[in-house]
Amino acid sequence: EEEEGEEKGSASKKTTQKILRILADNLDSESTLLQEVAGEGVAKLLLSGRVVSHKLLRKLLVLWYLAEDDERLRGVLGVFFPTFAATDRSYRECLGEIYLPVAQLLQDDQFQLPATTVENMADFLVQLTRPIEPNEDSIHDSMSLAIANQVLSDPADQLLVRIYCRSLSRMEPSPHNQANTKDLDTLLKQMLQVVKDAVSKRYLNKFGKTLSDILISRASSPELFASPKDRDLNQGKGGDEAEAEVEPSDDGVNVEELTVALDQTLVPEETQQQSTQKERSYVLSTVKRRPFRTPRRTPKQQANDSDRESDDSLIGEHSPFIKPSTIKKRHRRQPPVLQFSDEED
């Protein structure tokens, strides 16, 4: 029975390999319909986790950039790549591992891709592999180390080095990974000595600024940039210390809470009110009140006042001007009161 099970397993593996070969061959087919079916099938297999293949993932990426006329295939792959990157961290690691093979397609005579297309694909992979969660270990740590070592190994190819340096300038390394940041800083100094292209050096300086910002911020506030493991340990220690501080006594009563309660009960409310009133009166007494002062009048204003007094002296009984005090209030005339006698006619 065990031999029969092994034979069945080997037969199923052979059939899956045959199907994958058929799909991979049809990805390079001249028929657009076969390319659409094969591309959609491979994308579904990769997204479901049934197949893990860096080669097929790289082929789908190249096919997405080359199939400009096939709108349906571009639509399917345009939805597949962001969904694939956001599904799981292991999928983002696969995208990070195909970065170097995709960038090296610039030197492949089979595809003959222009430098702008390879540069766009590299930027797209950097964008897909960015960390989603704030405390997540960034995949850009391993990608940056691999790219830096590749630049140092072959700095003569200026086009490829420019693509590498452009990708480094867009990396987001983990701020809590101090060892990786220091390694990248030392590699950056070596790259600046080897690289001769001015544009590549500009990208490297930008990458160096991000590293220096991480190092400075980590030195100023190390607690914020601690790793998740260190945070968990610090939280555990802090919780133990807090629990030790609030430990009750042997009788089962917390001494601090008991003293606070006794203080509140011993102080009556009347004394508390009197103390508050005294404090308020003291504060009011300390406030300096400014005396009221009549505003000074200018010579021009004094001249106007004298003119007004002269005008008021002209006002008399037979004057056309009437003082406001002499105006009599007009009262409405009251209607006559009718009186009726009680005698009957």
C-alpha cells in the first residue's frame, strides 16, 4: 500500500509539472488568446499558493509590460500584482527575490528591453515590497544589501548601476534594525568611492540621507525605534514593576489607598470650604487695582469746548435755539369723563 501511495504521488507530481510546462510555454505564444488564458491561469495558481515559482512570476511581470495591445491581459495582471503583494508577507518576499533577475534583463539579448522599461519594472517591485504594518520587518533590508553588493561587484555598467542606485534611493529600511542600518551605511561609503556617474551619486546621497535620519532619530529616542521583541520585554518588565509597587500588605489591604481614604474622612467639609474662601480672598487682595484717571484733553479739544460754551450762552428765552431741558413733553389730551347719576329718570 505504501508503494502504491508513493507511485500515485509521483504520478500526480508529473501531471502538475506537465500542466505548468504547458502554461509556461503558452505565455510566450504568438496567439493573444492563449497568452490570456495561460496568464490568468498562472496568476490564479500563484495567488492561491498552489504554485511557488520565481520564474513564472518574472514572466508575468515582463508580459504585463510588453503586452501593450492586449487590454484584457493587462487588466488581469494589473489587479493580480497588488493583490499578490498585499495577501501575505511571503508573497512580498518572492517579489523581492525576483528584483535582481528582473533588473538583469537589461543585459539579456533575448528580451532586448529598453532601459526605461527595466527601470519602471524595478520601481514597481520596490513599491510592491514596501512594509504594510508599522512594526513590520521591512523586506527592503535584504533587498538593499543585495543591491549594494551587486553595485560593488560590477560598478562598470553605468546603466544598470543607475537603476540599482535609483531603487536604493526609494528603499524604506526598518528603523529598529540597527545592525542592518550600520551595514548599509558602510556599504554606502564604499559605493560612493567606486561609482563615477553623477546621477547615480545623487541617488546614493539621497539614500544616505534616509540612513542618517534613521540613525539620528534612533539616537535621540531609542524607545520609539526599538524592535517588537524588545518592546515586549520592556512592557513585561514594566508590568512586573507596577505589580510589585501595588502589592497589598499581609492583611490584604493596600496601605496607600487606606491612608488616602483616612485623610479624606478626617478633614471635614467646612474646613475645606473655609480654606478655599481664604485662598480666593488672598488672591483678590494681591490684585492691584488701577485708580480711575480722567483723560487729558488736547488744546484743540479745549478750544472746541470753549466754542460750545459760547454757543450755549446765546440760547435764551427769545432765541430760536431751544435747550433740551426746556422742551416740554407733549401729553395727549385725555377724553372727558362721563358721570352717571344713580337716580332713575
